[in-house]
Amino acid sequence: MTSLLDIAPANIGLRAYDTAIGFRNLDERNAYLADFNPTHTVGMGAILAGAIKGKDIIRDARSLKKIAADVLKINPWAFDSVVLALADLEMIRSVQRKGGEIVSFSENIPLLYDGIHEKLGAYWLDKHPSELEAQFITILNKLAQAPLLAQNLSAEVGLDAKANQTLRAIGEHAELVRYHSLHDGTEIATSPLYAFEHPDQLITIFEKHSGDRVQEAFNRVRSQPGFPILMDDSHPIVEDLVRLGIVPAPTVVGADQRERAFAIMLYGLDPVYLTSKKQVLDRALTLIACVRCGEVSGGVTAIRMPTKLLSALMNPNRNYTLKGHSSIPRQYAPLIRMRMIKLVQMGDLWGAQLIATEDNLEAVKLAITLLERKGEGIPERGNEKEAARLLFTEGEYFAPIETIALVGRHKAPTLTEPEIINLWEQMTNRGGS
């Protein structure tokens, strides 16, 4: 069995989370997934735990199952297994069933993501995962630290030829591992996780060893956090940085039905957001992507620096609510679907209200920090009524790892946004039928 003694349980839980995100890029009928049941379950457990943290009582787990399938990409057939895994760890309690189906429970999720990942990592070890799973987790953990020669990676992990072929195929199709051939015939193995967790080193490498155009591309993304790209070769260098996983870029399908990636530099962040608080970072990236998408495809007056809007959104004296506007809310998909904001009716108008959980407040602060990194540009004061509309961005959201594999492979969500809103309310406010 591959030795995991050097990998802390919290890191195992984090790598399982990364694996579950990457496995969204695989067909759910892929036979390889059968060899990764504990890892996939633990990873989905980390995703679900982050989504329900602070909700206290889930009164309608059937609604949560639909949300999990459509928003969190957790297969409905796996939902009960994921809930029961969290229940084994007492992160979920008082599970109630009806006809064998889980219908309600209470959550007891640790406040810190380190606690979630550590519990799940220990659980993964207790489940005696397969040799293949242990090798895959070890590969991801090593490549999250630094790129390695492929031959050295195989030797360090102890891969035979068959395991190497299998894990290479899985890693590449999940967009979690990439292999690059060198002129001397050797290969370097890399992972987008390295870019997400160690951006400073990669920025330094590219600025030191690349030409003026690459440096210009980095500067362009730095100067406009959430730099919009259509992945149509209009910005080839930035697009290559996204495809290679060097620059994270969540994707939103805008009102014009075009998929845009929004490239963001993560240099200088507290390292905790690049590891244990990665889910908070994901929410911040979602918020930035939605705002930028509203600017370029929302049909509203552009705001070059919407930090005042976000500051208003997290102001308790305003009840975390922006003023209403008269336009009928569109599908305001990503933020509603991730349970970051909800609509508040104000007569004939709709206002946007932040769901003021600790994670959401922290995510808004982080989004402001990232958006403020815009060179010497002076923020301009935007019209709040128009700015509020930026939060209602029509379309679907894809995490950075999914963006790498996008290229037309994703289907539209099966649920409409009003249905998602109703399910969130049903989940916590009343029991299932």
C-alpha cells in the first residue's frame, strides 16, 4: 500500500474535495469511478458540508437532494451515502427517513474548514481505500506542491506500468493532472492545483523566463481582476494560461448565452484561502465572475470598480440589502444557486439581500480585496440601482477546474432559478411531503 504517513488527514480531505470537483469532468458512467468510491464520497461530503454549514436543521432533505444534484453536482444516487458518511462523523445528526429515503436531519458541521477536511480525511483512511485511490491522492498532493518529472513522480508514488496508465488517464480526463513533453524526451507532470495554491511562484517563473507578451498578459489580468475572455483566441496568451490551469478563471454563461471565463490573479492572498478555505475563495470568485459578467453581457451601465456595491451588500445597517429595481429578475443563477443572495420583494421591485452567513460575509470581503487590485485606477461611484442588476446574472456557473475542460461539454441546468429558490426555502423552512 502506498504510504500516506506524510500526508495529514486534513490534506487527504482537501485532495478528496479536489478529486470530486475534477470528477465533474468525467461521465458519471465512467468505469474508473467504481475504483474511487471512498474518495469520491468523501470529496462530495466536503462539498455538501460546505453548502449546509450554518443551516442548523434541514427540514426537507428531498429538496436538498435536488439542489445537490443541480448545483453541487452530487449524483442523486450518491446523496444518501454522502449524508450517511457525514452522519458517521457526527457532522450530521438526527437523520429521519421515510420509506427508506432520508427526509430530514440537523447539521453539526465544524466552523473551520480545516476541521471538516481533517474529519473527512480520517474517515477516508478508516474506509481502507484501494491502492489506486491512495496513489491518486498522493499524486495530487505532490503536484499541489510543485511540478515533477513524470518519471520521478511514478517512482516516488510506486506506480507500476498499469497503474501509471490508469491514473494518467483519470488525471488528464478530470483535468487534475497535465503532462508536458520536453525537448529531451522527458515529461513534466503538473496540476492546476499548484497554480491555485502557489500562484506567486508561477507568476515569478513566467515573468522571469517568458517574453514581453506573456508579461503583458499577466499585467492585463492583474489590472482588471475578473478579466473577461470568450476562449475564442481573441486573447490567446491569457486563454492558454487558463487552459493550462496557471490562472484560475470561473466561467459564467451570460444573458447573451455566451460562455465567458473571468481570469483572476490570486497573488498575495492569505494561504488559508488557497487550501483549507478554498470553498470561501470559490464563493468570492463566483461573485467576481457574476459582477464582471453583468458588466460585459448584462445590458447595464458598466461599473469599473463595484466595491462600493459589495460594501453595501455586506452592511448590517442596510440589512445586507441593496435597493430594489423594477426589472423582473432574470435567472440570477450563480449567486442564488450557491445560496449567497436571495430576492426581497419591495412592492413592485426586487432587492438583493446577502444571506449573511460567516462564509458569505468573508467571501464578499475577499471579493472586494481581489477587485481592488487594479493598479492605480481610481474607483468610480456607480449608480446603485444599476449596480444591483449586476448581481442578477443569467446563466450557469462553472468552477475553475471545470472551466479548463469546458469546451461545450456541459449541459444546461435541469432546474430553473425559481425552482432553485423554492427548494432552498423548502429545505430549511418546512418538511418534505
